[in-house]
Amino acid sequence: MTDTSLPQNAPRGSNSILATDARTKKRNAAEKRFRALGMGAIGIGLFFLIVLFTTIIRSGAPAFTRTVVDVQFTLTQAQYDEAEGTLFKTAAYADLFIAQLGEILAEQDVAADFDAESIERTLGKVGGTLREFYRANEDQLDQPVNFSLATSSRVDGYLKGRVTLEGIEDSRFLMASDLDLVDELQAAGVIKSEFNWPFITGADSGVDNPGGAGIGASVVGSFFMMLVVLALALPIGVAASIYLEEFAVQNRFTDLIEVNISNLAAVPSIVFGILGLAVFIQFAGLPQSAPLVGGLVLTLMTLPTIIISTRAALKAVPPSIREAALGVGASKMQTVFHHVLPLAMPGILTGTIIGLAQALGETAPLLLIGMVGFVARGYPDGFLTGFTEANSAMPAQIYTWAARADAAFYDKAWGGIIILLIFLMFMNILAVILRRRFERRW
Amino acid sequence: MPILWLFLIVLAIAAAGYVIGRSRAVASVGGDHRKMHSLASFYGSNVAIKVFVPAFLFTIAWLLVQPIVVNATVSDMIPEAAIADNSSRGLVMAEVRRIADGLDSAVAAGGMSADFARTPQTDLDDVTQRIKDAGGVVTSDITAPVLNAAQRYRAMNGTGNFIMSGLAILIALGGAWWGIRESHADFRARNTVETSIRALLIGAASIAILTTLGIVLSLIFNTIEFFRLYPAADFFFGTNWAPSFSGRGGSSDLGVLPLLWGTFYISIVALAVAVPIGLFAAIYLSEYASKRVRSVAKPLLEVLAGIPTIVYGLFALLTVGPLLLEIFGKDGLGWMQAGTAVMTAGLVMGIMLIPFVSSLSDDIINAVPQALRDGSYGLGATQSETIKQVVLPAALPGIVGAILLAASRAIGETMIVVLGAGAAARLSLNPFEAMTTVTAKIVSQLTGDADFASPEALVAFALGMTLFVITLALNVLALYIVRKYREQYE
């Protein structure tokens, strides 16, 4: 027996598979580095996402609150008659208001020093508001009425920390002394913060009144545009996809359509704006800034998206369905419209909603057809005029605010983005639910 | 709204035709449906289609031709002498149309009688005042030939609309008569209806071609018009972009090179951000990530692609710009003058493009057959070596295609550069300087006060044409590469 075993504790050679040599170590390290790079890339992407959303929420939140001065004001019949009798009626109301505000502050032991001008700079034209109220509600005379008077945008900014006492320069809009008054009002407890309904429901204000700007009118404009897109893009897109998927024979014409659709999907959106300007406004003479024109342009833009998803949905319906229908005597057309299309409907709707969401956020083409620079001061009068009357749209309104020089509008722009993203989120969630709930796997 | 009324009337005729056609066909066999060639509803639909489609097509054709004919006739009425030196026939025609609209609104508002608007007037100030009272816009003083032309324009449009409505209704009635006469049990109604529906489907599919045609034509015509006013060589090779603000002066420099440079510079910065991050994210997601990580990270990354570009624009203007200014501006390194710069726009655009690069590359990497990887593992390669030496080379053409698509996106992007890149056109290498792009200038030239027929506004169409050609070339190239690559493994 010459069996010899290997010495147990002899050093392993450099080519042993049990020891990691320098080269393997290097390769493994390279492997780890590569993996870390990949993880890092995803981390950076997600980091950007988080930064983006926190920025939006942090910057947009102030738009949803506004500060008001809550005061109880009583106007007697005698005071009313006297004020209506003077030459400067609103000034008379303002004087009465100032007197009562002084009393309220005195009750709280707050020594404040203000005059009609400082009140106008901090609270806007109080006299006008009061006069309007009492002229409309004469029965409210002689009894205390609670007024919530919105502070001016700069005072609002001061209370939200956007405007500071140090950084302020005296102007006709705001003086440093006004901020002292605001501090005193705050000490007296008459300044309150409340949810900014006028921002949600209101229309755009002019360039010099950031406080009163609201997004409501442009939401309506976007809504009308989406109606146009839905009414045109869905039927046209579905019809085109049915033709291409179910009927078209492979020939030059079909190829031409296919090439066109894939190219249109990648044409920059601004080019569609040029098309809208040249064809719909210049050539066809449709009105500028109208949701109808915006809707038409966005329809052409969304068509490729809808066609691509509809074709995928039609393709997913198994051929056995078609064969069964044809077998019991349905015509080709009946097969498609009675059997294939209903089965593909959830997929088609999902694609349509995603296309609509894309169209809702699109801005560039709207700039060219005049939906920017137009101040949407009110809601359209009726349903039909809503399509042709000049209006703004949500993204166009946000751009208008962002392009204004006054920083007070930036809050509004961020707030508008939150509203826009909420709409988009709902549409996408709806699409996901539709897909989860109704999509069939064959 | 006469068109709407016309539409409703034709629709009503179609509905009536449906009912009559259906009942006539049923009556022809005494109510025995089995003896009919097609289902009863097909006979009704046949009539409705014959009412609606010809009338509809006729109206569309009329509406397309009428403005051209009216414009040509009215345009001939304006004598050469009535066109001022610094004006053109197109501008005068725009004025004519404005006055015609003004007359319409003045009549509607009760500012003048319909008769007054129709007959030639001598007191032009009075007419101007009446139009202005009704909210009409009159830019310059109305002259006698222009007013005449405007009245002629109104008259021709009025008669034209009247004749169109009459003819459309006649055609609809004729279609109804034709369809109802056909409604017999022997008539192959289903075949006819299905052929029409098929034609309708083809028509819908052709909209894609029409859209492309519309884009190309509207760009080409206005570009030719531009080159008539401004030399093409100066546009393509000019290194200075300085449009005059008046909108009518002849002293504008409209060289495209600074804009193209800005466009490419910003796109390069954007791709420098998006390509490495997107590519590594795609590699990790497709090769390393567990199913759970993938199902969370991929949709989250794609959220970045679903955010509207206006959001990114605002992010660039109000967040990234000031942040960069703090680091590279006066108080920091001193390279940057203002928040809007190539770097600002490029960085933000890069973020936007990450999911674009990552999902396209992800699809392409996933399409590489597993056998290639297994072969590489079998030879002892590590996972990263397999990716670097086998998977990526195999996927390279597709990845190049994805990057080209992302580049075309970057070149065509508008909102981020409008808000984030600044407005000054310059040829500079400093990425912290403000530059501007083709898209941003299209917006500013078409939304400004410049008159529509001036070179300052028309240049936007030449810019659009440039943009369209560049992006189209990139897309076609990218699709060609991707398609060619796909064929390899299928």
C-alpha cells in the first residue's frame, strides 16, 4: 500500500480552484463595480423623481392657502345713507371700516397705526367690497356681519415667508411699515389662513393682481379641448386601426400609412402647432385661442398613440373568435364590429385614456395657436360657445404665469401643476384599473 | 351657426331616410324577413349613408374651394395704387377680411343696418366708428377700395354660403330618393353598406397621410414665401440671429446657425446625462434586478416620462437654474451670469429623457437571446463580462437607435428650452451661458407682435422645416437601425 494522502496543511498552489487568485479578485471586483453602477443609475433616476415631486409639492402648496383678515363689521342704516350720499362713496366705506378695525384692535390692546392707503396696500380696495355687499344685501344693515377680506399677494407672501422684511423695498404696492401693521393684526388674531377656493374656481387675473388668479377657467378650457380630442381621435383612431389590422392587404398604400403613423408619433409637438396655425387658423379661418382649434391639433397629435394601442388590443383578440363568427355566417364586417371590437374595447379605452393624458399636459402647440398671452378672465357663456370662445388651457395657463415677471405668480404656476398632475394621476389610475379589471388573457 | 344647422338638417333627412328605407324594404316582402337579401337595418343604413356621405363631402369641398375663389376675386379688385409702399397684397387682404368681420359684428350688434353694410359708403370715418363701436378691430384707416373689397367679400361669402346650404340639402334629398328607390328585398343592401363602411375605414386610416401632407405643405409654402423675402443662403449660413423688433424693418439678421448650435449643445448635454444613467438603469433592470425590484423601479422611472414638459420647464426655471447659479454664479465659481443656461436646460432635459433611453434599451437588451448569455457563462465569463462583451455588442444597433430617438426628442423639445435656456442666440462654447434653440425661436417669432407676412414671422416656418427634416431623418435612421437589428434574432 503506497497510498499517500496530500499534506493537509500544505500551501495551495496558485492554480487551485479553492483559492481566489489576484485576477479572479479583480474580475469579481469589476463585477461588483458594474452592479453598483447599475444600482446607482436607478438610484439617481429615482432621486430625481423624488426631488421633482418634493419641489412641486413644497412650492405648490402655498397656492392652496390664502390669508384673510376676519373682521366683524356693523353698518347702521344712518351710516349707509350718509356714505351713499357722499361723493367718494367707497372712500366713505373704507373710513368706516378703518374706524371699526381700530376699535377691534384697541379692544385687544394692540396699538396699530394705519391709514386708508396702508389698508388698501394690505387688503385691497376694502371700501368697494363693502359697498358692493351692502348694496346687494340691504337687509344686513344694522347687524354685525363677518367679512373675510383677502390680503394682497405681497402680504400673503410675507405671511408665507416669500417676502421678508429685510428684502423689501418701499413701493406703491407695499411699504415696510405695512408689514408692521400685518404683525399687529396677527397679534390681534384677526388674520387667518384658509383654503384658497378662488384659486381652484377662479379665472386668471391681470398681470398686477397675482392674488386673485385662479385656474378654474383654464380647467374648463382643457375640458373642452379633451372633449374635442375624445370625439374625434377615438372614432378615427379605432376606424384606422380596424382597417389596418383587419382589412388591409399588404400593399404600397398600407405601407405608406404605416410609415406615416410611426413618423407622426415622433414629430416634435411644436410642428403640430405650426400645422394648426397654418391650416386651421390661417387657411380655414377658425378663431384663435379657441379650445376647438386646440382640440383639433391635439387630436392629430394623439392619433398615432391611440392607433398604436388600439392595434395592439385588436391583435390580442385570438383568431378563433373571428373564425367562430365567420363560421356561423357573420360577414367580415359583422365579425369585427360585433365580436372583435367589443372584446378589444378595454385595451382601446386604456390606450385612449393614456393618449388623452398626454394631450392634457401638452403645451408647445397651444403656444402657437394663441392660447397663451390671452387672459382668460371668465368662464364661457354656454356649452357650444365653450368650443369657439377664446379660452386658456391648464398647461398654457401655467406657462403664462411662469412667464410673468412677478414672483408671486410662481406659486400659482406650481399650484397649477399640482392640479394638472392630479388630473393626470386620476386618468392614469383609471387606465390601470381598466386594464387590470377588464383585460382578458387568452 | 349656419353650418351646425345644415348639419342637423342633413342628419334629420338621414334619420327619416333610414326609417322609410327600412320599412319600404320590409313592406316589399309583406313583412317576411326571411325573403330579404339582408337584415332590415341594412336597407335603412343604405339610405342614411347615401344621404349623409355625399352631402358631407360636398360641403367640405365647397368650404375648401370657396375661400380660395373669393380671395382671388376680391384680391383682383384692389388696385395696385391702393397698396401702400411698405405693405403687400396679403396685408391688404387681411385688412379686408378684418373689415368684413367688423361689418358682420356691427350688423349683429345693431350698429348699422344690413342695407348700410351692403351699399357703398362715402363717409368712411362713420363706418370706421360704427365697426369700432361693435368691437371690431380696424388697424388703419379704411380706404374706399378696401371698403368696397370688404363689401364684395361679404356679399360673395353670403351668397356662397346660401348656395352651399341649398345644394347640400338638395344632394341629401337626392341621396334619400336614390336610396329609398333601391330599398327592395332583392337589393344587396349589406354588401353596399359594408363597402361604404370599408371606404370610411380607409378614409380614417388616410388621415395619417393627410396630416403629414398638411404639415409638409404648410411648412413648404410658408418657407418658400420666406425665402422670397429673405435670401436662403443668409438663412442657412448666417452666424447672426437678430430679428428687428418692429416686425416690418428690413434690417433683421436671421441666420440659423446660432440656433442650431444652441439646439445641438443642449441636446448633447441632455444626452450626456440621460444616456449613461438610462443605459445603466436598463442593464440593471434587465440583467440583475429581481422581479420585485423590477416591478417597482421600472414604472417609477417611467413616471418621469409621463410628466408634462411644462413641469420640467418650470423645474428648470425656478429650481435647477437658481441652484446652478448658486454654485457656478457670481458667489460661487463665477462662470454663470443668469439661471437660464445651456446647462440648466440640458440637465433637466436629461432627466426627462432617462426613462426614454432606459425603457427602449431595456426592451432591446431583453430581446437578446438567452443562448448567447448561456454560451458566455459556459466559457466562464462573469455576468458583467457577459454583458459587456456579449449582450451589449449584440444589442448595440438597437441601443444606438434608442439614443437617436432620444436625440430627436431632445432636438424637438420646446417647453424646457423656452423656460430654461434663455433667449439670446449665440455661438459659444461655455455651457453656463444662455443660448437659444430652434424650437424656442419658433415660439417667440410666432407669438410676438410681428406681422404674419413679414420675414420675422415667416422665418418660424423655415425653422419648423429645418426641425422637421432633422427629426424626421433621425427617426427614419433610428427605426431603420432598430428594425434591421430585430430581424437578426427573429
